[in-house]
Amino acid sequence: MQIISAIDTLRSTLKNRGRIAFVPTMGNLHEGHISLMRQAREHGDSVVASIFVNRLQFGPSEDFDKYPRTFQADCDQLSAAGVDILFAPTESDLYPEPQQYLVDPPEIQNWLEGEFRPGHFRGVATVVLKLFNCVQPQAALFGKKDYQQLMVLRNMTRQLALPIDIIGGETVRAEDGLALSSRNGYLSPSERAEAPRLYRELCRLRDAVAAGDRDFRKLEQSAVSALDTHGWKTDYIAVRRQSDLMPPSSNQEALVVLAASRLGSTRLIDNMEL
Ligand code: PAF
């Protein structure tokens, strides 16, 4: 695997490499990322990954400084997964001057995650468009665990007519159901034992909907209360339409439940298609 940090070196290296499948990451890789790398192989002749902890998508009181940086271990995993090229720009490679031109997603950026992380999706969309311009892939893969992010990026790609297929990869879970996430590493042993409750509440809600319960407000509230009882602080548990993340309006729509809740100082997100 070749590791490249400069944009012009990346561009010259990627000439004549056929169809490129790209997996952007912020590093601290786990099996969720690695499964995207494996899927990427089915979508391209060359697989390119990136590692860049993007300051623009973190709020002022968020975990940018303590976000886990595990570059050598990440490189070992990417090599073993058969990634051809790792683009690992420094902050001055990617943002040589303050980034003043920003991608401002529409209203969706203010709902759900956006309500609790103002500016987050602007930072994500800006860096992903910039990474797309550097790598110029034909396909790009993102995990469904960040469901709203996937939708923002899909819509951006379509509206800006970028010639890139956006592919969503299924969430990878630990045996007890906890969705894999770099932030799971912040959990203490007792919090880690408690953490799968979020997944179990989503399953409970999914099963109730499958059994015909359409009182989504009550189901959401019941999940929030169950988490509250065990010391969680929930930002949202919301049943939404898969198509646009708006509240459901008819019986015919495919739905998804999205959740964000804090256990101690760790904020976990998860979702489940219903
Ligand atoms: O999902 C992530 O890891 C990040 O939001 C992304 C897409 C790599 C942009 O920084």
C-alpha cells in the first residue's frame, strides 16, 4: 500500500488506475471501516482510503483534540485489507489556507444530529467534496451507521452532479449489538457493558412497529424513558422516513429509527431501518 499526503502526488499516482473506489475515514479503524474497504474492491479496480481528522466538522466543545489517532495500526489494517493507496493529508495539505468556501447543505443539516451538532454537516460536506476533488473516485463508500451523513452526502453528490456512485455499507456490530464506532473506546468498562441497551431499545421499537404499532411518539418516548432509567441522557430517538428523514406521513413509507444518546461523557449514535 502506498501512503501519500500531498494532493499533486496523489493526482499523478492515480492516473491510469482504472475505476477508483474511495473510502474516506478519520482513522482509528475498526471492522466497520474494514468491511467498507472489502466492499470497495467490488466497485473499483483501485481502492483508495483516506485518513483525515477533519477539524471543520467538530464543534468548539467537541472531541477534536482527543479523537483517537492510531495511524500505524490503521495502516497495518488497511494493508491487510488490500487497500492500494492511503491518502493521509496533513492539515496544511488539505487546508493550506483557512477554508472560507464551504458546502452549506440545505435544511436537513439542522435536524437530528444537526440540531445537537450545529455546523457538523457543513464541515462533513466541505471536506468530503474536497476529498472527492483530490481523489476523483467513481464510487465512494460510507457506513449506514452515520445514516444522516450518508443522506447528506448522497444528496450533495446528486445535486452537484458529481459522477460518483455513493454506496452505503451496513453497520457492523459487536456480538452484544453495540454498533462499532471509534468513540466506543471512550467508554469505561461499566459503560461498555451498558452501551448495547441503545441497540436493544432500537430492536424493541422495530419489533413493535413490525407488530403494527404506529404510535411513533409513544414508542420513541418509551425508548427514551428506558435509557433514562439507566443513566443515559438522550438527544433524540426519532422515527423518520428513509427517503428524506422527515416524520412519517403515510402507512406506505419505508422508515428508519435514528438515535443519539450520551452515556457518561460519550455520545453514541445508532439507527435501524424498520
Ligand atoms: O464518517 C466519517 O468518518 C467522517 O465524517 C468523514 C466522512 C470521513 C468526513 O470527515
